[in-house]
Amino acid sequence: MKEFIKGDKKTLNAWAFYDWANSVYALVISSSIFPLFYGALFRIKGLNTASFFGIETPSESIISYVTAIGFLFVAFASPVLSGVADYLGNKKFFLKLFCTIGSLSCMALYFFDLESLALGLFFYTTALVGFWGSLVFYNSYLPDLAFPEQQDAISAKGYSLGYIGSVILLLINLAMLMKYEIFGFENELEAMRVSFLLVGIWWLGFSQITYRYLPDFRNDKKIERHIFFSGIKELKKVFHKLADYPALKRYLTAFFVYSMAVQTVMIIAAYFGEKEVLWESDEQRTSGLIISILLIQLIAVVGAILTSKISAKFGNVNTLIAINIFWILICIYAYTVQTPVQFYIAASFVGLVMGGIQSLSRSTYSKMLPENIDTTSLFSFYDVTEKIGIVIGMLMYGLVTQITGKVQNAILFLVIFFIVGVFLLFNLKKVTKI
């Protein structure tokens, strides 16, 4: 094997190319085609509910609960496996493992149907775990491969490659859906099933380029019982250490609260559009939802740039307060959405603040980190905080929908998290000038 050289451009480009490989899951499975497929299965059967652990549950609540379970597993497994990987130096093995689990699970979604709903939801969950689990080890490679002055540029390159690759495959899938007869499919559902196969093949296939050049830092250490708890012990240390940094603790509390709502809205946007918007036809529903997802992706890039400029002028915390207030207005507006045009407007607004709040939240956290402290464990704590927030947000969304029988009520309920987030951010201003 070729000797590893830190900062080598070929290695860095291969690392960034994994974004091209795996981002198709986020766009096709998580955000667009699968939500369409899932809703269509229930609509064709004339059903709104299914049995979930013996209880008749709304379809949108089921997917919320299952998503929460997946993120809960990732939140607790990531620090454990990260501790193992750091000790044994075998993060490449875990990257391959989660990639394989995720990509094969995407292919298995081809067989998803309501007659074997539990099995289908299992593969949906393992695809989610594979994607988010692989990101833990993918991201952890960056400081090993790149010098600090290279990291921003190569990280941005990865993001760009991921966006381009996922959009290309989504457009191919859109053509398959809109012109399914030309591609030899009997109906849209068959085209959707094949799109899941393509996602898995794309993800697994292109990731081989990354594996070819990524170094393997495996050492000769043996597995010992204590290493399974080293990652969790590190997170516990960070939790207790936060008492010494009140500003950082206040910020993480605020982030935890408003992130519950932000991530929930982003995950359920397509399910909401598929179920609640009054589309004139199935063809309009398919094209309209995919167009809205692409609209969100494009506007999110613009939103992230605008947010960075606004924060440079008015400060990070002030900008986060303004964005959270904007999210409140979006949720209130979403409660009234019925027509496709109204949904496009809501999607545009979501895109405008989606990229901005994610990038600004992470950079604000980075600015607030004290010097001479282990940033790896602090960012691991940040990631776990975000995942647990998603779990709570998705559970609340599912419960409110199930209890009230209306998705719009769940969207409106999320306003509470944003209001509390604004209050906590105002409280943060008392101890920081960022």
C-alpha cells in the first residue's frame, strides 16, 4: 500500500468524493422519492393508518416513530463505536461497514410493501443508521488527512460534490417517474422501487473510489472491554466540564431546543407535502414534491451565504434569534398551507433559513469553544445533542399527529420549541458578545 502523506490532494479528493456517493440517500430516500412512495402505498390501498405494535397508528406518525428509533440508535452507538475506532485505528472498517449496511438497505427497500410493513420499516431504519453512522467516521477522517488550512476548502468541495451527485440522480429518477412507460415500467411505483436500487448501487459503487485511497490506521492493539465505554466516558466528562463554561452551556441548551424543531421540519417536509397538499393529480404530486425539494436545496445555498454575511454584521447570536423568529412564522404559515403554490412558498422559506441555521449553529459553537481543550470530544457531544434533539422532535411530531389527527397541529406545536429557543438565545446574550 502506498505510504500515507498528510495533505495529499489525491487522498483529499477521494475523501470528498464520498459525499458524491452517499448524498443520494439524503436527497432521494430521506427527502423525496421514498416519502412519495410511502404515501402512495397507503393512498392506493385507501388507508390512513396501520398496525404499529398492535395499535392502529396514522401512517405519518409511524414513520416519525421509526425515524426517532433510528436516530436514537445512532446517538448512543456513535460514541461507543468512535471510542473503539480511535483505540484500534480501524475507522476505515467502520466507514465501510455502515456504508454497506446503508446501501444494501436502500436496495432492500425495493421490496417495501404494506403486507410486510415491519420488515420494510426495518430496512428503512438500517438505511438511516448506515448513512448517519458512516458520516461519523467519514467526518472524523478530515483532521487526519488535511492540514487545518486545507480543511475548510476540502469540506466545501465534499459538500459541493454531494449536492451535484444527488441532484443528478434525483433528476434521473424524476425522468423515470414522469416517463415510466419509456423506461419499461408498468407504473410510477415500480419506477420508485427501481430508484431505491439505483441509490444503493450509486452509494456502494462510488464509495469504492474513496476506499481505494483512504489510509487505514489500524494498529496491533487488542479489543478490551473498557474501550467500549471510552467514548461515553468522554461525553460524560464534557457534560460535567460544561459547568466551567456557562456561555457554552447556555448555547448548547438553546441549540438542543431549537434544533428539535429545525431537524423535524426538514425530515417531515416531504411527508407533509405528499399527504396534506391538495394536488390535482398523482403526476402533479410527484413532480411538485421533487421540484419543491430541489427548490429547497438551491435556495439553501443562497440562504447559507446570506446568513454568513448577516452574522458578520450583526453577530451570530442576534442572527440566530432572527432566524428562529423566521422559523416561527414559517410554522404558522405552514398551518394554513393547502394548495401547491402555498407549499412552494413554504418550501422556499424553509430553504432560505435551513442552510443558514445549520451552518451558523455549528460555527457559533466552534467560536465559543475554549482554547486548549479537546475539540473532538466537544464536537462529538454537539453531534449527540443534535441527534437526541431529532429523536425528541420526531416523537413529539408523531404523538401530536396521532392524538389530534391533524399533521398541521404537529407543525404548529413545533413553534413552542422555537419560542423557547429564542428566549434561551436572548439569555445567552447576557454572557457573550458573539
